[in-house]
Amino acid sequence: MRRVFVSNLSSLDGFFEGSDKKLDWFVLDEEFFDYSRAMLRSVDTILFGRDTYLHMAAYWPTAPADEIADKMNNLPKIVFSKTLPSADWRNSTVVRGDAATEVARLKQLPGRDMVILGSAALTSSLLQAGVIDEYRVILMPILIGRGNPLFPNMRQRLRLKLSKVQPLASGVVILYYECQ
């Protein structure tokens, strides 16, 4: 069975983006890009919520060509949205139905792992539905004070098990948690 994991960046105070939606506080160095390349090689599908999809679709099609851009542009992308009229970025499909039901169905299909990038509201709902297998928090060594929380709308307590810690020279720490 395929697995679903989340890979999200976070400030030390728990925000995945600033209140102005800026991401200029991310520490993006060669070690981070090594992680990103390896992560994208391990999957065959990217899952998005509407807002993250629109942000990514505005950047990646014209990004400088490299392995990460190639994967972002060519991997199949599924966008969960009830309002997005279409998804024009290459290999993108909009799903309007229940995200948890669709992700559970996708997990049963043959293939490699699937990753959710950004998409905090989608991630929170899928965590609560029990269809996410692993959560990776890429913890940035910064406090931004305010912004959009990594886990909005959580209605229940979820126990996670730390399975791996990967410190980077920049002070970034990648925390791998198994969902139980």
C-alpha cells in the first residue's frame, strides 16, 4: 500500500507562512535542496490544497531548470478544492469530493508514496481523518511572531511518534514523525 507523508517548513513558533503570506524567512541551502531532491525522487504524486497549489503553479512552470523544477512540473498533482475552476499547471487534476475518502482510495492504488506540500488546512483535516502516515516538520531557526499556523482547525489531540531527526548545518532540523 502507498503511503502519504507531509513535508512542511515551520518557524520555531509554529507558522508555515507569515501573516503577509511571505516565505522569505525560509533557510534554503544546498542541504535543504538535497533533502528536497531525495524527497521528490521517492514520490509519484503531489497533493495540494487550493492556496498552496496556486502559489506553486505561479512559480514552478517558469523556475530555473533543475531536478526539483523538473519533478515539481512533471509529477502528477492532485488539488483538493471545491472552488478552483481548473488546474492548468501540467499534470494537475482538481478533486472536489471528500479529500479523506479520495486519499484513502489513492493509497490503495499501485505506485510510490505521495507527498503533501504546504496545504496546512488540507493536512490538518487529513491528519484528523487518519490517512497520513508520516509528518515531516522542517523546523527553521527563526521566530516570526505571527502568521498562519502549521496545524489550523485541529479538533482533537493526535499523538505522533518521533522516528528520525536530521539536523542541517544551517540550524534547520528535519523532524520525522510517524502518525499513530
